[in-house]
Amino acid sequence: MAQLSDDCFAFGGPMMSVDEAVAIIAARVKPVGETEAVALVDADGRILAGDVAAPLPLPPFMNSAVDGYAVSATDLPASAERALPIAGRVQAGAPAQPALPGQAVRIFTGAPMPGGTDTVFMQEDVRIDDAGNVILPPGLKPGANVRPAGEDIARGHVALASGRRLRPQDIAVAAAFGLTTLDVVRRLRVGVFSTGDELAAPGSARTEAQLFDSNRFMLMAMLRRLGCEVGDLGILRDERAGLAAALKQVARSFDLILTTGGVSTGEEDHVKAGIEQAGSLVLWRMAIKPGRPVAMGIIDGTPLIGLPGNPVASFVTFVHVVRPTVLALSGAVPSPLLPMPVRAAFSYKKKSGRREYVRASLRRAADGALEATKFPREGAGLLSSLVETDGLVELGETVVQVEPGDAVGFLGYADLL
Ligand code: AMP
Ligand code: MG
């Protein structure tokens, strides 16, 4: 399991910006370091555990990029058509016989270039005369329509660097190198608790004053998207001693523990005190809306993140605190979220000094530009606001007002995880 020192999340100020929080996490969280080899088909989304250098050039040999006729550049007609006899035929996957000067070879896409040839005429650009010669037009450049060995990736080039979160195209590169497995960081084991007397587990009986626990399932699904193995730890009651004991009991079994709810400073918010009892705590007041204080703690060397209970605050703080922590524990290279510029179709006022996330949908305006429309209501408890929108408009610390037509940054939900 991850072993972190107690002071690893310590910070000086009372209110921390999102960027400061992310930088502290990236700098101080140590990767778990354990790796495993997985089959290529299972490597998507995993974190690569070592550099992958090209064991062979790609393409491995010089080949034709088109169906046509291979010739030597020395035989290219300069100003008038020229007829060359067709001396052979080579198709993809077959060995090529060398050609002599003054000969053309019928060739197909992906076939190796015959020795003595270096240029290919596309079949659409030539004619065959009655004698069976190929008639070449003038003006083709030497080396045209040929893919030299290594033009894509040179032998020895580090094509996939350690810490990369693998995508389907990365897996294609590994396969093109002839690999059958990739070494990846083992999946992080993350335990998730909900807290709150008002919560009933879906499938269990709900009293009149209870609602079904939704955050735990959202957070577990988000963790799965980040490649984690998730431990469902159920619901903790609003009671300090029991909460502290439960946290302590599971700490050593996980790389990271998440809780949701109970991190504010109300009388019935026991996560802060529970962490203090079981380990050590830093309460982060992040300058972010939605998102109330986020608790960070260390219990027996395992980091713990206490997210707020309001579903939207839980979602947004997951993205800004849990996501970078999970990536750092996995040894992934940090991947900052890059909002896409779109046009605001709403007006909005905010305080300076904190970052806000506005739930928004995208639409195509009459002039073709992408426009963000704001969800009409603002409550941090509105699940419908997450379900019925496409992503979050990010309004930076210095912004105080948005007017229709302003450029704003948009983060699609799919890009957050
Ligand atoms: P808290 O942060 O515990 O004060 O909770 C803030 C609000 O979020 C309250 O209305 C809670 O009922 C709600 N809440 C807390 N935990 C959950 C959860 N797991 N699922 C859905 N709503 C929750
Ligand atoms: Mg609560």
C-alpha cells in the first residue's frame, strides 16, 4: 500500500487555490510503484510502467503507399511520356525481386519496394500500351508514393514514455512493435465510504427522513474510469468513534480512501474529527465553487480524502483533488485539464478570488460557433444538473462577470476522467 508521511499534505494558507492543491498533490504523493504485465487488449486506460522504445523501425521496410508501378528515379521522364516494360509484380506480404534500370514493376499498397526502385507511379496516372508497356507521364518527383523504413517511428525511439495513460492508439504502437504485453502500474485499490444518518443504501429500506445514497455509486464509477479497483465500504453513521474505528480498520487494505459527506464544520460533521482520531488531518479550504472544505488525511500511511456530501460539490472536488491524487499514486504524468474555448450564451456574476464551475450544455449557434448554455438552477445538491448537462464551464479566479458572447473555457464530462 502507499506509505505517505503525515505532513505530506500540509500547507500554509487558510484558503488554497485549485492550482496550489493540484501542485501539492503532484509534488508530494508517492507512486505505489508495483507493476504487472497485461495483455495488450487489457492495457487501455492503464498507466505505462516503463518506457517502450521501438525494437524495429516503423514501417519495418520501405514499401509502396499506393497501387501502381515502381521504377528507379533515374528513369523518371522529365518532359515527355516514357514507356517502360513491366518486369515483375509484387503484392503486399510477398518478397520483391530486384528490378533492372529501365524496368517497371507492378506493385500494390504495402508491398516491399523491389531493389533498384525508389519511386511509384499511381495506377490512375499511367496507361498500358498495346505492347504491354507502362506509359509514364512526366513530372513525378523522385521518391513519390513510397514509405521509407522508419518514416513513422525510427528504431530505438521512445514511442511510449513511462507514466502515459494508455489509449487505443498507444496499444496499436505496441502491437506494431510485435509486443504482446505491456508493463503497467497495478490498479490502485480505493475504498469508498459514504457518511450520514440520512442515507439508506439502495435496495435497503428507507425511512421517511432518509434518501438513498447516490454519491458512493457516482464516486465508485468515477474511480473505475480512472482505472481503480474499488472497494465498496458502505455507509458510516454520523458518530465519531465508530467512524474513526472504521477508517482505521480498513486503512491498511487500500492505497486511498474516499469518504463523502460530513466534512463541513457543523456539529454533525464527524469526518474531520474521525480522521484526527484515527490518524492525522489537514482540512483544505479550497477556493472553489461548488465545493466546500475538502479533508485530507493520512491514516497508517494511507491517504484519505473526505469529499463534501452535496452531489455536485462531491463531483467537482473529485475532479480537482481525487483525480490528480489517483494519477500521482499511479505514477502517471500529470495531465492538466484543458478547457476548450466556447461562447457563453448566458450571463453570470461571481466573486473574484475563487474558481467556479458552471454546469452547462453545448449547442451549435446559427453562425456555426459552439455555445454553452447554463443549467437554469444552481443548487449543489441537484443531480439533474449533472445529468442534463454536457460539462463544466470553468470561470477563473479573476473573473467576476460573464456576458453572452464572452469566450469561456468548457470541460466536457468525458474529458474529466
Ligand atoms: P454533508 O456534507 O454531510 O453536510 O451533506 C450535505 C448534503 O449532501 C446533505 O443534504 C446530505 O444529505 C447530502 N449527501 C451527503 N452524502 C450524500 C450521499 N452519499 N448521497 C447523496 N446525498 C448525500
Ligand atoms: Mg452529513
